[in-house]
Amino acid sequence: MLLAIDCGNTNTVFSIWDGESFIGTWRTSTDWQRTADQYYVWLSTLMKFQKIDVEITDMIISSTVPRVVFNLRVLADRYFHTRPIVVGKPDCLLPVDVRVDTGTAVGPDRLVNTVAGHDLYGGNLIVVDFGTATTFDVVSEDGAYIGGVIAPGVNLSLEALHHAAAALPHVDIAKPQSVIGTNTVACMQSGVFWGYVGLVKEICARIKGERAREMKVISTGGLAPLFQQTEDLFDEFHDDLTMHGLTVIHRYNKENN
């Protein structure tokens, strides 16, 4: 049984993989001060609540917050008696190449998305991940990560607008009924929603133009379903893309170590 952990800037996802499917998935806020004991109490309680009685034998971690990794390593050692694979560390093997400028550190979440995208859809991909940041990962014909784009996340943009402009309220992102808003909330929702639709279309078009080829655009992340409603924006949507990538990387390391 594999415990796959995807630690992002805002939320951390724990999933248990039995070799064929995820039998349990839980989400918590990312907090570098949370101890291994707290993680275990939280996780074991949820497992009991859902009547999941399994013995975790392996663990893999992808974390964009380095300070969280230490306590997750302690969790693996103390409670599951295993040494976790940490994506991005030298001892973690990847089934794809990383072709970026020398000395560049690529976020582990982007590496995992690249692996998952190539495993599911082949090469020539643009993976758009709607997280705290909106990232575009470019996957070559042979599955290599060859760079990408980072833009502010949707909710981050809304928060910045709310905090920087005293007269503007906090609003939730939603697809507006029309482009022209007739009240403040509708105006803000229209600006953010259609602004990000335009951002995705333009960046993907320019990536395809630079690569001079057709490329499949895959969406993932918390807000991806909202933008999936827009025609011709994405070719595919995959809710568990990152978690799938973690299972692929874990299998690859087991087979090659």
C-alpha cells in the first residue's frame, strides 16, 4: 500500500494507492509546523472513519514547501517504518528527462505533472495546473520537461485585488452570465474569469507557435473544472493528474533501484 502525498502552497493531499486505484483521499491545509504525530492522528482517524484498514508499506512525497518535508519524513519513519521517496531529491529517479537551464530548480509538482501527462496522453503536451499559481508545463515528444510558464493563481489575483483596493469586496470565482457586469461582484468575476480564459488561450497559442506543432492541452488543479466549461480551452481534464504521476514515479523507482 502506497501513501502518496502532494503538498502544495495552500493544501496538502494524502491518497492511498492499492496498486490499481486510490482507495482513500483526504485534504488538509499546508502547515509546516504540523508535527508527524498530528499528521498520524488526523490520517488514522479519517481512515478508521471510512473503514480503511490497510498497512502502508511505501510513501512518496511531492512538496513545493520544503519545510514540510522533514515532518513528513518523520511520519514515514515513526509510524510506517519506511523511507519515503521525495520528488526532486537526487535519489528520486524520474522516467523522463528534465531539459532546462543548468542550475535551475524545477518545482516537484511540475515534474510530477509532466510524468503523469506523458504516461496518460503521450508527448507534445501543455499541462495547465490551476493551483496557488497557474502553471503551464511543456512536455516534448519523448516526455521530457522542457520548460513552461508561471502566472499568478486565480484566487491569488482575487485576494490581491481585494486587499489593494479598499472599495472592492472579496468574491468567489465563478463563470459570469455575461461579460459586462452590472454590479461590482459581477464586474470582478468577469474580469478574473474571462481574463484567465484569455491568458490560457494566448499562452497556449504562443507555446504552440514557438514549438511549431500541434499540442494537446491538459487541465488539472482545483479550479480546472470551472474553466473546463469554456469551449475549446482544453483537450482533456484530469482531476488526479498529480497523484497519478506520483504512482508512476514510485513504480519507476521500485523497478530501477
